[in-house]
Amino acid sequence: MNKTAAVRAVIEATSAEPIIFTTGYSSRIAKHLANRPNHFYMTGSMGLAASIGTGIALSSGRRVVVVDGDGALAMNPGCLITAGAFVHLPLFHLVLDDGQYESTGGQEVPSRRVNFTGLAEAAGYSDVWHVDDLNKFRELLHSELPGCATPTFVHCELTERDEPGPPPRIEADLSQHQLGFSGHLASCRDRPTTPRQPIDDSAT
Amino acid sequence: MAVLDCASTLSEALLEHDFAPFFGTPCGILAPLYGRLEAAANLWTVSREDNAVGVAAGAAMAGKSPVVLMQNSGLGQSVNAIASLIVPYQIPMLLVVSMRGAPPDFTTENIVMGRLTEPILTQAGIPTAHLDEENLAAQVGWAHGLVVERRQPAALLVPPALFGWRA
């Protein structure tokens, strides 16, 4: 499984759920594969994808998918504490781990000795998973994502490299992108079939 | 105005002007305000200021008008979140930033950030006002116009002694 295959699997397993893609190639790959209104491309603020997802899930009660990276998580592991504090947060937090800062030239992430699933569990995530196989990843998305109602963490170990030549940078007007994504969230909110209520709990 | 009244007045003004939810981070100057907000609204404590800005960004995109409360030392932690997320994506939120390193706080470790706080915000393009105890409700009204109505970020700076903090 390489990064493109993992991102494709996430897009195929989702429809209207908001997805926050972290900075770097994950956003670029996602936009290139399918530029849907439920996608938020976080082009800067490395490490904050899960915090943005936490805010959406907390305020809307909607299930939110975060496509994070190992480098971003190593930069801001505090995002796990932020999300893990909310027992009933429907956050599906994926970390695509290629062991390198790919978009900045492939430097090694100093995380070889880090147990990411252990970190997430210790921070309060109720379900943690590790996968390194595309079919198992698809099965996991199929079985766990639809019912996700608590902070869930999936460590996806990428075993293969992508084809050389990443998709182009995201050149969109970022404020327009934000308005489009916020509009998507509002249209979901206004839909009468939306089953969930905003979360009103805290660390306890 | 008595100092505890300032915390009550500000808390009530924020709630009356449709601000919510509130994301707090550790700060002694803001503690009396936290007490008021906790009693009246959803106040969630976040362990680091840039994460609080990120969570508030999500809340804002979900239609809320969130407030992040932080000490200016935490503004230092949040500069990249403000510069690469809040401003370029024009995400509406109110930053309530307490001013360590401003009179009567002359603690050496806070002086530099005290000097940097307003330039950082104004250079980032975030409309910023210093809270004045005689004018609290009107200043929250000003922030409401920017954040809630025009859907853009704004900041209110809190002088150290506003809620009774002493060096």
C-alpha cells in the first residue's frame, strides 16, 4: 500500500463525511484523485489536521475523517490529547506513515521507536488499529468508519513508494476553499435526515 | 468598575453577542473570566494554544462563532496556525489574548512577548482592540460585527489587571 492507494481507499469509502487532509502530498493526491466538496485541504499549519477535525466533530456531532501523516503527528502529538479528551467524539483519525517528510525532500521522521497506536490509546482514543495491507485497510474502513462514534485511530503503515512526480501544488484561493467546505457542512446540517446531535460533554 | 464585575460583564457580553463555543488555555489573568464562562456556557480547556486555534477553526467551519482564550505566550505558540490557517483561509474566530509583559506585569520572561503581541496580530491582518473596562460591551459588539456578521477573525487584548491580576 502506498500513499496514493491509501488516499484513494479513503475517498472510495466516504461520500459526504467531512475529510481533513494534512499538508503535503496527502492533500495534493486527494485533490488530484477527486476534488469533492467534503474535502478540506490544509495546505499549511502542519500538525493541526486532527484539531480541525475535532472542532468539526465537536460542534456538529458529525463523523469526521482526518488523513494525517506520521511527520505531522510527530510534530504535534498534543492533537491526540486534544481529541482523546472527548469521549463521544466521532473522529476517525488516520495516520499514513511512510517514515519520511516526503514533500520536503524525504528526510527521515525520527519516529522509528515511536508506538503511534500506543500514544493514541494513552491519550484516550477508544479504538486503535494498525494496518499495513491495502485490502485490510479497505475492510477496516468498511467495518469501522460507518459506526464511528468515539475517537478512533488507524495507523496505516505504507509499505510501498508512490510513483515519482507528485500531483501539483494546491493553487486554489484558500478563503474560497474554506467557504465551499463550510457550505458543504452547512448543507449537511440543514438536511433533515442528519441523525446526530451536537456533542455536549467534556473530558468526563 | 469592580474587577469581578469586569469578568461578569465581558462573559455576559460575549454570550449576548452569540459567541460560542469557548476554548480556554491556561492563564491566571483570565481565570476569573473562565469562572464566569464555565458557569454559563460550554468552556473547553485545550492543552496547547495552537491546538485550540485548530479546534476553533473546525467549530467555525461548522457554523459557530468560537472564542479562543489564551495568554500572549500562547499566541507565540499559535503564530503559524494564525498565519497559515486562520488568515489565509479567513476563518472566523475571536481571540481573547491576555497581555503578560504589559504594565503592571514587568516579569522579565514576559516582556518580549508583551512587546510582540499587538504587532503580530496587526501584521497578520487581524483587527485588534485593547479591552477598556468602561467600554467592554461596546468592544464585544465591535468583535461581533467582525466575527459573527462578517465572518472574519478578530482579537481583543486583555490588560493584566482587568480582572484583578496582581504582579
